[in-house]
Amino acid sequence: MNGIEQRSVVVNDVDFAYLAAGDTGPLALCLHGFPDSAHTYRHLLPRLAANGYRAVAPFMRGYAPTAVPADGRYQTGMLAMDAIGFHEALGGDGDAVIIGHDWGAMATYTAANHEPERWRRVVTMAVPPSGAVGAGFMQYRQLKKSWYMFFFQHRLSDVVVGMDDLAFIDGLWADWSPGYDGTEDLGHVKAALRDPANLAAALGYYRATLGGVGVDPGLDEVQAAGAVPTAQPTLYLHGRTDGCMGVEIADGALPFLTSEGSRLEIVDGAGHFLHVEKPVEVNALVVDFLSD
């Protein structure tokens, strides 16, 4: 698989599976979102390895084959602590970089700010910083796109999303990345979420955020770190035809991209899953930014 291997490591008492390419060089930690899996980085990992990085993409907590955490913690602060735990477990240093898409982007902002000395550069995709997202939620157009987040607060969603071999997720991919054939991606996603326990874990990310389910007050300081601009140079990428987070929200990221060298790039012809829709373009943007 393009020089990619599956490995495992225990981080924060959770048995994580992860994909890895490259065995030497600085750590490049790549975090996926919903509904997705570590395979979403199958194009980027080899490119990062070819450019001298140890590229790693975990299956996020609760996504098979990673274990469902016994503590039931899915808030962004915990996702950030997992990223920091990976940095520690895999021997990362101050030259490490962190890359995140969707929920992985939210975890990235938080991890990068909570322990900034660990990360040299930051790349995020498809979800801007929380301040920009919050402003977007004040607009009807974005609230309409984000209906699913409120539906996920109801336990009925566990049943509905799981029906007909997760056909609900087929619909999300079609709406969020219009015109893209996500057949290969959906196979990986469904393998990660087909078990009801894994699906409940993935929905738990939304319940922790909007419903306060399983939120640990001990992580309040970590959680708050995600609300301020990143200290490192940060590249934010957004697909022009994103059906999940409208492209108009991308402009709201600019006030949070204040570190020297930070910038926003809109990827034409791509939706929410821009890194698998336009891998050549996205890989080039990411690698060039990390090489500056």
C-alpha cells in the first residue's frame, strides 16, 4: 500500500491503530475527521515520507481498529491530548508538524496551542478555527448545512446512521463532496464505523461538543487552547464546493491566521474531502508549506 504500514501503540490508555510511512526524520502527525478514517491520508503519507518525514495517521479514538475508550471522553481537549500523546510515544521533537482535517483540524488547533513547543508548523483542512465556526453558525445558510450535528444529539441517530450498511454516510459524502466518487473511501469508513460501538463513539464527538456528554472539567484548560490563533505558521485549506462547511466560512479563518507565514488557500474543484478529491494539488500545497 504505497509503503504504508499499519502499526499500533497505546496512548492515554487507549490501544490506537495507525498508518505509517517513513521511519526517519521529523514526525508528521495526520488526524482525520468524520465520517472518515486514517486511510484518508493514503495519498499524503507517502508524499510526506518522500520528503523526509515520519508520517503517521492514527485511527482516531473509537474508530476501528483503534479501541473504543473506556473513559468515554470525546471532547476536543481529549483529542488534542491524544495528539500530544502520539508525539510523546513516537519520540517527536520540536521539528514535528501536525496536520488535521475536520475533527482532526479541531484537535490540531488545540494540540498546537496547548503545547506549542512540540510543533513547528500546522496544517488544517475543511474546518476553520472555532471562532470562525461559531460566527458561521449564526448564519442560516451554514445552520442548514450543519443540521446533522443537532440530529446526532438524539439517540435515534445511532439507529438511523447505522441502517442499510451506513447508507447515511454515503449521503453525507455525496452532499459534502459533490461529484466525487468516494467508493474506496467509504469502504474504509464503514469498516471503521460498522460496529455499533464504534459508531456510537464517533457520534460521541458531537455529543460532547453540543450536548456536554462525557465532558471532563479537568480538560477545560486544554479545551480553551483551541479558541485562540495558533502560534506557529499555519496553512488552512478549504474546498471551493464544500457542502459541509460553506466556503464563505473560510474567510472567517483569516483573523486566526496571524502568525508570520500563515495563509489561507481555497482549492478549486474540491469539496469537504479535498485531500482525496484533489490529492496532487493538496499534497503540493502541504509539502511546499512545510518546506518553507
